[in-house]
Amino acid sequence: MSALKYLLFFIITVSCAPKKSLSIGNTLSNNGSDNSFVCPNNGECNLEIIKNKSLTLIPINENLNSYDITDDASKIIIKYKYTVNQDQTIYDGGYAEEIVFEINANDYQETLMNNNLKKAKLFYRRFCACRAKTGLIQITKGKLEVNNSDGKINLNLLFDCGSLPQVIKNIKVIDGKL
């Protein structure tokens, strides 16, 4: 019986370990490739690279925004999502943050800071059951360094949401395959 307790403990420990994944477009996953990005230890992260698409901000009202994804062969969308499922039995028991922005599809290197981040259409969204502490905002405080060449992307994003609490403050991708 004692061995059964240890086996159960091992299964629970392994199944609760943080997960990382990388998807390119909507279908491929990391599967042992050399793509690398940072994820906090208590959650699951997903990085999606969407080719030939662009972002458009859609204001819904004074305090609520959304975005639309449109066709644009000259752009690539980078979408990073961090998720923590705190309580599976409660409908709104989870927490998530999403950072989405666009870069040029052609080979280039660029550094954007603060208000110049608007050029990348950098958006942050927080999902949780937290009153008045959720929504989509455009980021204008931070630094984005991008190097897109030879079918690989390297990027480092440091940012501050200001009005919304945030867990993710830095996104770093090393040799992400496009």
C-alpha cells in the first residue's frame, strides 16, 4: 500500500509540472526543436507566429477595445499567451495574459522604445475574474528588440502595462523558426 501512495504522489507531481509550447501558424508545435522562449514556472505558455497577417485595433467604447486580424503579406503576428488554471471546478477559475504584436515579414532588425511601440501595434490583454482589472490595452512603455533573418526570429520585449497588473513583463525568443 505504501508503494501505491508514492506512485500516486509521483503521478500528481509530474502532471502538475509547468508546460511550454511553441506553435507556428495554427498547427505546428515545438516537438523538441531548438526554438526557445521564457515562461514563468507556475503556468503554461504558448507562442504563436502567424504569417501574412496584420493587426487592427477596434475601439468598442471608451474603456473597451478589441483587435482584428487581417491579411497582409508584408507582416507577421507574434502572439504570446500565459495561462494558469487555478481551479478547474470554477467557471472563471483561471488566469491568462496575452501579448500580441506585428513585425515586418522581410529580413530586418529594429529596436522600438516607449511610444514607438505603437509602430508594432503591441497589445496586452488580461483575462481573469478580477473586476475592473481586465481588458485590452495598447502598450506604450517598454522596449522591443527584433531580429528577423534567415527564417529565424530573435526578439526581446520588456514592457509595463501601467494600469493593469501583470505577471509577464518580459518575452524573449531565441531562434524561433518562421
